[in-house]
Amino acid sequence: MSEGEDAEATRAQAVGIIRGALRREYDGLIDLGDLEGRSVSETELVFTTRALAAMSLQLLTGFPSAEAAASVTDGRDDQGIDAIGCSPSAPELWLVQAKWSEQGKARFGVEGALKLLHGLRQLDNRDFDRFNRRVRQHADRVRDILESPECRVHLVVAVMGEQASKDQARQVIEQAAADFGAAVECHVLALPDFHAAAHRGGLPQNVELVATLPGSWYTQDLPHRTFSGLVGADEVALWYQEHGARLFDRNLRSHLGVTALNLGLVETLRTTPETFSYLHNGITVLCDSVETEFFSRPVVGAPVRLRLKGAAVVNGAQTVASVYYAYEKHPEKVSLAAVPVRFISVANAPEGFARSVVAATHTQHPMGSRDFVALDEVQSLIREDFRATLDKEYVFRRGELVPTPAAGCSLEEAAVALVCGHPDASLSALANASTEHLWEATPEGTYTRLFGRRPSALQIWRSVLLLRAVREALHELKPGLTGRAAAIAERGGLLVAHLVFRLDGAAGIDDPDAEWEHALGDVHGRVRQVLAVLIPLVDDLFGSNSFVATIFREAGRCRLLAETAVRTLTDAERTPQLVVASPPQQPQKPSSARLLVEHRRIPDGTQVLYQPGRVEERAIGRWLDEDPRRYLATWSNDARHPLRWAADGRLYSVNGLIRHIWQSAEWREAWSAVQGPRYWIIPGEGSLADLAEALWDAKALRDTGE
């Protein structure tokens, strides 16, 4: 066999292994409902492509198989996005494009790159109506992520080939990432990555870490084996590079990427890496077992390498992620830093110990810039001014009870309002990028510019009232705006407020004798004027393909927008009119019981079984077992009272019967919220919620023609 034939055979074998792994992992989980009538071979091709997208997402995020499969969006009108992954607890988004090849020779070129970026732009423009229903089901979460100042987007290229991406395609993505902002990363997964994952035999796999303690560490063996010491920051960065989000499987919250709260971590690593271990709390790692490899004498404090199996970072996820992101840009600096780390082996630990460690380590709240601001005497003087001149409350310490809107405001609300009223529009960009910028107390910092010369309570309060009025007007106009216009209105809200201040809202705002309140009367009209100018101006200045999410976080662009908009707005004849459409009427989803009754989905007399969750089982399981009839009910097609309880023969609503069961069992700690349709089961068919959801999805398919 020639060298070329041998390579072909090796590649074919690898493809077969990957195909088998995809089938084992995702068979029955991938939605293939749109392939009715397709050939077997075509269906198999679509399955493997979609499963490859799911595997890519799982490798990078650690999502369970079912969740990764449910994130697949491939199909008609996917706009180049084959899967969407949304972090459940952080503003982080993964967009995947997958290409399968039976020969293992797929390539990712410029066309594919442009498709993926086109999809990102459509999401950024909020053009969700252009996407299929699989994408639209993620719309709310995607919108929330893209609107977050700490948003981070991962563009994922998954190809069944050895050369994942041509240089030209990479350049297209990297340029787009630069246009979108610094919070965009590109990941390329190719045949070797999927082959390695398939050999591991399960996703996600246990994490094994290597940690080097160069010296001055200490340990204790009782009651649980623990090591504490300093680990090189570059080694910590490599943990994240290799394992990604899987490092945080036991964490209460996933990693957030480089959020505003973590900018200080990155800055320390860039400027004074040798001080990092003194200024930051470090991380805690749990592991199933730990082995030691000494470099010389096996004594405490001597250089040692730890090999940890089943490891997970349970506190300090943000530190790990920030170290990694800093390492990508400044590896030589990061290599000079050390991170305090505590390793705890949970081998032979009692049940619940690991969870207790996770919970305890998350109750510590380090001081940040916002907390130090509260120590500024100016804030106390402002509070006294609020009480003396306005008879209102002003709170500035974290944890204090925020007053009702009519009774006063908080430091956070005051700072944002003062930002909008400041003559420099670039401050609105800083606030949009991160509220942490508000607390920079350097000579040129935002806090100094806002509070360095103490503003009066009257100026602050009026500024807050004007900002609230602008936000209320934007909220009222929101339903009539769609697509890119809606995105500009939402993400540019602070700049809109700044322009309303500039027009006439700031005149006399700090003058007790000025009849300033008239400025509030026409806020709605002013906001319409500002939007009418701002929406087309964004495209005129930066192009219709510019990323809206980025524009309002960049100081230079906001300043240019503001100055250009003011010139137009002061010329009444040139000011366009805002066109607001009637908001689309969304169909109201009926209750599960009503939907099932309307469609006569369940025949009268069908037996329904109460299947309590774990907490309920522990709380009332023994009471239920005393009389098996307490688990049973009979269905009748009455939308208000469809369940007849076998224990007393009376009719109940779906939620009402569960409440009655809880009360009868004297479960005093029961939840106030009841999700009855999820816990009443028809054996062999699923829960009432599942049956109702299937009916609603079928209706949506008929309505959209998909």
C-alpha cells in the first residue's frame, strides 16, 4: 500500500470511529422532523452534520448531550448557524457552523466564514423573523446576551477535515471579530479533535490536571487531604486552554469570560504580574484523587508536581478564565505571575461534602471599586442634601435597601443619570461597556468627573427623573420597532438619553428657581425625534453591516454620533420622522389543560399518575405510599377541573390537586409556585406539559409553513 493510500485508509478509519461516536451519543436526541420523505442516505448525512455541531458545542462548553443536541439549529433559514449555545448563567454565546465529509476532507473557506458572520449580524440586528423556529426559540436568551456589556461571542468552525480553515477564511472572521469588539473568539475544531474525543468514549470526560508547586506549600491529611500553594499563572492558563468550561462542572455558576469585574485581574497580569498573588484571592480545586511527584526530596515545601483526577474548579472560575485571556495576549507577562491555589481531595468524603465546599466558597464577596466609592465622604454629603432639600432617600452602600422610585434613588442610578447629562457623550459608551467604569476614581476617571465636584441633590434627582422618563418612552416605542432599528433603540438607550439632555433637558437642571419640570412633559416626543435621526445615522456613519452591539460601547463612535445628531436635531426642517409600526400580535399560549381539552388530546377516563420530584418525594413520599390512590387521578375534558382524584373522588384543577395533596400531607415547606402539568404523567406518553407542548409546536409549524 502506498503512503497516500495508507493515509486515506487511516482517515477513513477515523471518520468511521467519529460517526459511531456521534450515533452513540446523539441517536434519538437530534431533531430530524423536517426530513420527512428524504432518502436514508440524505437523512444520515444531515444527522451526522447536526450531531457534529452538537459535539462541537459539547466539547467547548461541557453541556450535557441532550442540551447540546437541543441547541442544534441546522435547517432551512438557519442563516449559516448550525447550533447556538447560550450560557445559562453568563452573557456568553457560541455560534457553530459544521461541515461533514465522508472522506474526511471537508474544508472551511471564505464562503462559510461569510455565512457564519452573516448569521451573527442578523442576530445582532435582532432579525429573528428571518430565522427558523429552532433559532427563534433561543431569541430571548440571545437578545439578553448580546445586550449585556460583558457579552462574549464564540464563533465555532467544525469541519470533518484535517485542514480546518484557510488563512483567508480566518482573516475574514478575525476582521469581523475586530469590528464586533474584543469579546469575540474563533475556535476551529477539525477531524483530529473529534477523533480524540471519540476515543475518550464519553462527553464530557473527567478532567485531569497537572499542577506544579515550586516550593513553600503546605498540606494536611485530616480529615481530607489538602494542598495549598502557588501555581504558575501560565500553567493555570493551560488548564483552561485544554479543558475549557469542563473545568467548572461542579461550580455554582459557569465562567463568565472577562467581565467588567475581571478587568482588574487582566490589568494586573499585564502591568504588575509579580503582585498578582498578593492582590487576588486565588482559586479552589476539588478532585477525586491526587498523586504527588517530587522533583528531589519528598518533604513538605519541596518542589512537587500534583496529578489530579476528576478535578473541578469550584471557586475562582473568573480568575482562571481571566488568566487564560491575559495569557493569550501577554504570555510573557503572565508567566511571571503566580496564583494561590487550594487543592482538596474528596476521596472518602461524606455525601454532600463537595457541595458544602462549593457553597461556602461562594459566600465570600471581595471588595471592589464600587465598595471603595461608598467610603468617599462626598456620598454621605449627597445623602444629607437629599434628606434636607428634597426629603428623599439616597443610598450608596452595597446591600442597603433601595428606596421606591418616588422615595429616592441609589448611587448606581444616580451615576448613570449623571453620565447621560454629562457634555461628553463618550461617558455613555463607558457605562454601556461596563458599569465598573463608573467607579474609576483616578484623576481622569469617570467617578471623578461625575462626583469630583459634588453635584447637588437637585441636579442628581432631576437627572434621574429625566433618565427614567427617557427609558419609559423607549419602552413604549419598543413594540413598534423591529430588527436593526429596535437593536439601535435598545443598545443606544444611554446615548438617546444623552441627546435628550443635550437638546433642552439639562437647561436649568441644577437651578432651584428654574421651571425645569416642563422638560419632562415632552420627553416622549424628544425621544421619537432622537431615534428618527439616530437610527439612519448609525448606518450612514458606520455602514449597514456594522455591529450594533459594538457601536454604543466605543467612545469615539458615540462622540461622533452625538455631535452629528445634535447638528441635525437643531435644524427642525432636516429632522426626519420616526416610523413606528403597529406591534405584531403574538398568539397567547393557553394553559396546558385548556390546550389539551380543546384538541381532545386525552380521552375521558384516562388514568393520570402523579410523579413527584425528588424534593417532594422526600417530603411527602411516605404519606403518598400509605394510600396508593393518592398518586392516581382520572382525566375528564373539563378545562377548569380536568382531574378527579382517586383518593376522594372530587374534581380539581391540575395545579389545584397538587396543592391539595401538599396541604393534606401537611408539607409546610412546600413551594408557593406549582408546575402541575410537569408532574402529572400519562404512562407511555409523557407529562401533560409534554403533550401540550407538542400540540403548540405543531400549531406553530402550521402557522409558519415550516
